[in-house]
Amino acid sequence: MSEINPDTYLARYASRTRGMTASEIRALFAVAERPEIAFLAGGMPYTAALDLEAVAEVTQGVIAENGAWALQYGGGQGMPELREALVGVMAAEGIAAHPDDVVVTAGGQQGLDLVAKLFCDPGDLIVAEGPSYVGALGAFASYEADVVHVPMDDDGLDTDALEATLAQLAHDRRPVKFLYTIPNHQNPAGSSLSSRRRERVVQLAEQFDLIIVEDNPYGLLDFKGELRPALLSLAPERVIYIGTLSKILSPGLRVGWVAATESVRDKLVLLKEAADLCQSNLTQAVAQRWFATQPWQAQVETFRGVYRERCDAMLGELAASFPAECRWTQPTGGFFVWVRLPHGLDAKQLLAKALRARVAYVPGAAFYADGGGGEELRLSFCFPPPERIREGVRRLAEVVHDEIAFAHALFGDQE
Ligand code: PMP
């Protein structure tokens, strides 16, 4: 075969792929997979805490009782019995929905992709928390949408800042396609939207005629099992809700869903069929049987306990060994702690030193579409055992202490 000039492909790529690069997290995985590294970077659920025998039994049951059907194509909206079970999962969070409202997707990630595909032309605006989920930013970028960030604090999205942003955009006649928000135990910030602010977000949505995309992978992973009202419950006509089984069962099943009003749902089914015809019948059937035959809430409780212990280990060690000049969030659920370094420190530059000290995190810039986050970083406590987490935080603390001491030596106390 004759050699082909590599530019032959490059010249033909669609313009929307130009800005696409591997996320900071993915690029990190290659180095950080080494066993000596305390890996506080990834957001992998701790699937070893699953009752794997029960999963085996459920999977075996699906094949034994309904194998030919489970190995067949299915409908574009997803298996009706599974959609019923997913309505049960939403009900556990206080959300009233109907199986007809639900479209099953390949994880929440495909939900984000399809929603962006449905709403976004190049240059369209999405408003999102700053920082926000890197996978959502990637999906939005792939449709060439622009993201305007609104800052967060310990109570989640700052609703005064949201109001100011929406007012400014309205004044500039720049329409907003939707607000993308993760109200519970946000990835990456670890904070949750307070109940009062939820009311305010919904009120602002009315005032500014806003659609909300509510992404909720972590709602059931509140350490105390506390629930705050879903935006979908507060404003069902304005909210497109994205759920997933990745954190309460398994990301390997690739089962997520979108709950939305009929017209949106119909379009999503068409987009889903165009993308991959249908969700895997096999994994849908396994998930459905899991909910029908297993104490799934007890499994969620087990996960909660695992993550609570790991979060306590991380917060305890941060308090014990991190420099006083740093700030971090106090998650009450989910997988992540967000750390703010002292002014002038660069989380990306610090990463090389951290890796040499055998600890990995994700620099904050990965979670902003606008170049922000230079002095911020994400630590995850979901995967390593508590002792490893403490060790990793201690190693990172040393690196940060050294960096601060170095900055003081260079610049004195002029800041
Ligand atoms: N949204 C958020 C906020 C997430 O953290 C994740 C997973 N990291 C997803 C969506 C997508 O997960 P999945 O596709 O496995 O459901």
C-alpha cells in the first residue's frame, strides 16, 4: 500500500473537532496508574464494594431466563421495565416521574451529548457553574457551544451572580440555550446547592425564560442520606434531568437516562437512534433485574459508608497537614474535594512536583472553559482506601508547603 500524507486526514476533519484535546484527567491516567502513586485524580466509583456475587446471579438469571431477547436489539427509548425501575430510583430522591418521561442512554455522558446535540449550534451559549464537570464541557465543546461560568461557594451556584450574568446576557441580547447545573455534591467542587438557592434558581428560570439541564449522579450518595428537592421537582416543565446508574450500581453497565418533557424526549429518541440505535438490551436487562430482585438501597447505603469514611480520611488529613493558606470544600456526599491554593501558586505547574512526590490530582483549569482555575485543584476520595488517601494528602501537603516557602523566599511577604 502506498504511504498517505498524514495531513490528508487532518485537512478533512470537521471544524468542530479542532478544539478537541484529551482532557487533563485522561492525559494524567497514563502516569498516575503506576502503583507507587497515590491516585487522588480519578472519579472511578469503588466497584469492589458491589455485591459481585449478586451481580453474577442477576446476570446469569437474565441469560438463563431471557437470553435470546436480552441479546437482541431493543427500542430507542429503552426497555419499559427498566424505565419503570429508573422512575423508582428517582422516587427515592423524592422525584415524581412516569416511565414515559424517560429515555435510557449510554450513561449520563450520552445524555449530555444528546442534549447538547439537540440544542446547540456553533457559538450558542450555555451557562454553567465554574468549575464544572469536565465531561460536560467536552460534550458542549464538541458542538462548538460557548460556556459562560457562574461562580460557586459552599452553598453551590451563587444565585446572585447567576442573576447578574443572566441580566447582562439579556442586556447584550445573547440568548442562553440552557443552564447546566449539578446541584448535588458537585463534580468537581464537592458542594451542594442549598434549598433556598434551589427556589431562587427556579425563580430566575421563570424570570429569564431559562431551560435547566440538571445533572444528578451523586444525589443518593449524601453521607447522611439527606435529600434536597430536585430542580425537576420544583419546575418540571423547565428542567431536563439527567440520571445515571454509574455511582449507585456500576459505570460498566453504561446505563443512564434523561427525563424530559414529551417534545424534548421525542427528539432525544431520534438522536439516540441516530447515535447507536438503542441502549444495550443486555445491560438494561441486568440493571432491571438488579432493581427487581436485589436490596439496591442497601447497596447504595454500603457505597455511602465507603465514601463517607474516605471523605473523612481526606478532610481529616487536609486539616492536619495542609498549609493554613489553602482553602477547601467540606463535601457532605459524592466523590470530590475542591482545593484553592494561595494566590500565585499554579496548580498545573505544581502537578509535576506532586507526581514526583508520588501523588496525583487534577489541576483546576480542566474544569473551566474560560481559562480559569489556575490556582485550584480537585482531589477525589472515591477510589483509594483511607490510608492511601491520608498518605497522598500528606505528600501533597509537603509539596504545597515547599512551594509556599519558595514563593516567600523569592518574593518575601509583599502580597
Ligand atoms: N455527570 C457528572 C457530573 C459526572 O461526574 C459523571 C461521571 N463522572 C457523569 C455525568 C457521567 O457519568 P456516566 O456516563 O458514567 O453516567
